[in-house]
Amino acid sequence: MNEDKQVLHNEEQVAFMEKELRYIAGIIKQKGRELLSSYTITPPQFVALQWLFEHGDMTIGDLSNKMFLAFSTTTDLVDRMEKNKLVVRVRDDHDRRVIRIHLLEEGGRIIEEVIKKRQDYLQDVLTDFSAGEVEQLSSLLEKLHREMKQD
């Protein structure tokens, strides 16, 4: 955080927000697992597919770093996804030693469907929020995310 604008907030408020965010993250995670139960992928596979969907092809090393997993664990994950025709390994055009993981159409379709279902769930949860509250919440979440990325 920039020292010029550092403000100390009430410890109870900060503790409350941390707890609420943890509970919200838990609910989202549980809801996501429920949605995934009708697909042939595991939660870690979903996370891997989502990284590929949002950021494009990446090496197993890049993917394991993003997911905070061991290289060997990520390799096993990619093996299973490749077997299920969700991803494919492709050699880099510029450096043949580099192998990238490429999202296939079926993997992209699953990600799009699950994300749409998650958005529908959030839409249902927000029905009692006014348009102004939704706009304010969106703005504050964006600001919180931006500040967290800077650390």
C-alpha cells in the first residue's frame, strides 16, 4: 500500500470483512463444486482449464505456478485432461523444446457453461440488491482486487 495514503482501519471491521470474505469464498467454492458434479472434471481440472481459458496457452511450469501445485501434480492433471480431450500439448513454434498446453473446444465449452451457471447463481443472489448497490459492490470489489494485485 502506498505510504502517503495509508489509513489504519478499525481492527474489528477488518476482522469482520476478512471473515465475511472467507465465508463468501467458501460458499462460491461449494457452489462451484456442486455445479461441477454434472461434468466429468474435478475442481483442480476446472481451475487449470479456467487459467488456460483466460490467459491462453501456457507451459506446465507456468500452470503449476499459477495453481500453486507441484510440477508433477500439474503434469498428472494435464495428462488426465488430455486423455479426456479437454487440452492438448503443442510444441512452441519459436522454440521446439517448449511444450505448451492448449485448451481444446470441449474444455472451453465446459468452462463457458460452468461460468454462466455461476453467473446465474450470483444473479439470483443479487435480486434483493438495488442497481446502485450492485454498482457500488462491483466498484469496491474491483478496487479491492486491484489493491491486492499490487502487493
